[in-house]
Amino acid sequence: MPEAARAWPRVVLVTSRHRLARAAGGAGEAWPELLAAQIQGAVAGGVDLVQVREPDLDAGPLSRFLRAVFAEVAGSRARLVVNDRLDVALAVGAAGVHLPERSFRLDDVRRLVGADRAWLTGRSVHSPAAARQTVGASYLMAGTVRASESKPPGGTLLGWKGLRSVIAAAAGTPVVAIGGLTAAEVPRVVECGAAGMAAIGWFIPNRGQDVREFVQERVEAAQIAFDRTGRVT
């Protein structure tokens, strides 16, 4: 469960098995081992959430992978949300679902999940207007803040000013910033009023580095950076 003494969620890993496999120099079929090691390292480092974002992976392989992770990585079930695939999240007993900006309505999710079930529902937003229209989410993920491999320079970026506007529009719902962020940006993230940061690339090691150890160290570094800001709820 989130710690009452601090903002939540502070550190969020968003997965990309293709980028992870390319960086590690592994064959495409090696992704289950690499992704499991990434999640294991994140949980060991104290990650708040892992968003499994693999939109091109069919429900069967995704479900088998998630069940294997839950069996092998202690504590992962309570920290893992599935991107967009509400059916898979419910089938495997994940902690919740993370919805793209244009996906299920939150009312539909609550109806399918059931009001009595402990459940996390996150939503990606890219503007203050979208944040205002999203009522009842567990948290919002706002981006893209800075240029990244996913959103290179020249594209539409939210920027720090836009992030502040989204946070104001969210009216108290925790907002997690994403897009080109590392532990070095944590003070700026907190200054803007965000609860936390999410990243894809910052949690992907270079070839030859141990995936589990690398990710654990990165998560720990991000948590320490938040601790140093003195940010509490």
C-alpha cells in the first residue's frame, strides 16, 4: 500500500520489451527473461508502480508472462498495472489498469471491476482539458514533458509549464510526470507539484549491464532524490 507519509506514486517504471531487448543485445524471444529481470529489479529497488505497456503483445502471451512474474517476484502483484488491457488485468489479478487518454471510461471500468474491489485505475493525459475531464482516477500520468526516444525533439511536448497546468486541472488527483525524465529532474518535478515521475528509457541498461541490478539502482536513486526534496503529502 502507498506510504501515508509521502506523495504517491513517486517512481513508476513503464515497460517496453522491444527497447529493452534491443539495448541488451538479446534476441527477440529473450524478452520474457529480460522483462522479468527489469520488473524484479524495480520491485527490489522500491518502485511504486510498474506499468506493463506492451500494446502489440497478444492476451495469451501477456497473461502467461504476468502470472509467471507474480509467481517469481514477491510483491509484484501489488505494484503492477496493465496498460489498456482491462481483460488481462482482471484475469491475472493485477493491481489495476492504466488507460490511454482515449480508452475505456472510468465509469465502465468501475462497473466491470466492482465497487468493492481494491483497484487502481490510472489515466494518461496530455492537456489540462483531459485532466479536468478525468474524474475518479487513482492517478494521472502527464506528458510528454521533455523530449525522449519515444517523443523526439520537434514533436508536441507538454513542458514544465504544461505540467503545472495539468496538475492544477487535476484538482488533487496525484499526477505523475513522464517524458525524458531521470532522477536529476526530480526536484523540478516536485517543484511543479507532481506526485512522481515515470520513465521508460531511464530504466533500460546499456548492453552488458546486469538488468536487475541496473534497474534496482535507478529506482533507488529516484526514491532518494524524492526523499531529498522533503516532499510529503
